[in-house]
Amino acid sequence: MIRVLHESRDTELPNASAEGEALWIDRADVERATGWAWKAEGLCHGDRCMPLLPCADPAMAIGDRLDIAAVWKHAGWPVVHDATSQTWVLGEGAAHRADALSSLDAPDFELPDLEGRAHRLSDYRGRRVFLATWASW
């Protein structure tokens, strides 16, 4: 089973296959694994679309399967996998990360307090927040 890590997603893809530096996933799994919808105009996320064909490599999409690693590399985004090609990480481009950092707004996340109540960082926007973390390892 192949596992894809992207942003906050950790997706297991039983129908995916790895061939060298290629990661082939089914059309139905693209959005679930990446958040990008595979539409006629290309891969779309919100109002942004990235054309798939014609692309640098016309073999990037074959039928209803997409070499998501090739798409990521074509976009200039980092892709890495473990030695067995069972775990893949699809990173974000530096420009996207730089845009996020320029605002100095932390990305939203949710954590439980000691009583189990969930708290989202966005609930505290506009107020100063001190977050202390600790790990035993």
C-alpha cells in the first residue's frame, strides 16, 4: 500500500503504483490525496488551475491515472519518497511558503486542551497567543 503525505493529509492509496520516480494514482484519488481536483482544464485548487496537457511530459496522464510526482516536479514543488517507494511526500513550493510567511499569520490548526475541548488557533486571531510544546523524546 502506498502512503502519500501532503499538507495535513496522510492518505493510503491501495490502487497507486510507483515506478522509479513516478507515482501513478487514480483520478478518484487525486483530490483525496492532494486537495487538487482533476478537471478537464487541469488540476484545480480553489480558483487556481494548473493545465496538465500539453505539459512538459505528455505521458504525465494516461487514461484515468496521473503521475502525480511528475506533476509536482513540473510545478517546481518538492517530491520525495522512501527507499521502498511506499511513502511519498508532496511538498509545497517555496513561493507559496514565502507568501504565507510574509503575513506572519500562523496556519490554522486545532488542538485539545487537558479536558478534551478543541481549540482552533483562528479562534484567537487578533489576540496574543503563547504556545508551549513539550515532548518526552
